[in-house]
Amino acid sequence: MTPQSPPTIGVLAIQGNFAQHAQALAEAGAEADEVRKPDQRAGLDGLILPGGESTTILRFLEKLNFFDVLQDFCGDKPVFGTCAGAILLAREVRHPAQRSLGLLDAVVERNAYGRQIDSTILTAQTELPGGPLEMVFIRAPRIVETGAGVEVLARRDGFPVLVRQGSIMAATFHPELSTDRRVHRMFVETVMAATPPCEREQNQEQKQVLRLR
Ligand code: GLN
């Protein structure tokens, strides 16, 4: 095992775009694992909460007794929420209000750009090196407020669309639906920086054992 060995990153696979995220993580140099039950968090170095329908994901999380477990896990390990996942991470959700994990110091307004018809692909400058980034928005939420600890990496019409707060990342668009892997690579690097190589090695072994069961 070297400091470069890949991290194991879970993708919450209850509903939504989880398969594309797993593929994107593999392309960005991580080992990806789909997570459907609370005990599958064991051996993960980080987690992606995908886009989909946040109300549906929330309902399943509550039914599976997964909400509190996820809140603890994501308070401790790097997490990346995209679209519905960003809604789940927010401190406050509006339009309408709903329960959230409250880990990202941001206020998010759901479906802020209209209905399904307002799904858009934009290409814009961001803080990421490497030139303009394609961003796919599908019934996207809008981040209407961010706390002082939240770094804004990209905006749409002046509102943040890609943010980072320590090892929490959130995007209101779907980076897994573009071919550009810079956003996933940034998350993989965040996970690597947050997890010492010995811990990654232990987690990798634990995951391998669990996969064999
Ligand atoms: N509109 C969805 C919600 O409110 C999010 C859409 C998405 O994840 N693409 O949960």
C-alpha cells in the first residue's frame, strides 16, 4: 500500500443516479461501492449522496433507520452531495421545507429553476483548474445562503452551484452526467487528504471481507 492507493468511496444507492456516480468514481481513481443499508458504511473512506428525488430518498432513509447513522457518518467522513444529495446535506431546506442532515452550512431552495422543463446544460468558468466546466442541471435546487466557512467554487446567475466546506462538497448540478471527471477527482483528493494511508488500507481490507460475504 502506498500513499497513492485508492480510497473506497460509497454511493448511497437508494434512488437516483447512483450507478453513474460509481462509474465516475472509478474513472477518477477510487474504488466505488453501492450502499443500500446502514451496515454497508463499514470500511468506507467517504460517501456520495446522489441526485434523484430528495423526498423519496429521505423517506427511505427514515424507513431503513438510516438517517441518524448517515448523519453521524457524514459528520465524520468526507461526503459529496449532488442535487438531491446537496438538499439532504443542507442546514435548511425551503420550498417546501423538509428534514435534512444539517451538515452543510447552507440554505437550499428546491426546484428553484421551475419544473422538469427547466433542465439545462451550461458550460462556465469555475475555480477548478483546467478551463470551463460543463454542468448539467435537472430540476435543480438553488443555494440561497451560505455560511462563512463555505467556499464557492462555481456559480450560476450569481448563486453558488459547487461548494466546499472542509471535507463536505455539494453541487446543485450532476457532474456524473458529464464526461469531465474534475469534480469527482476533487472529491477523491479530498477523501485521500482526510484519510491516512493506514486507515485506507484497513478500510480496504474490511470492505474486501464484507464483499466476500
Ligand atoms: N428536484 C429534486 C429534489 O427536490 C432534485 C433533482 C435532482 O436531484 N436532479 O429533490
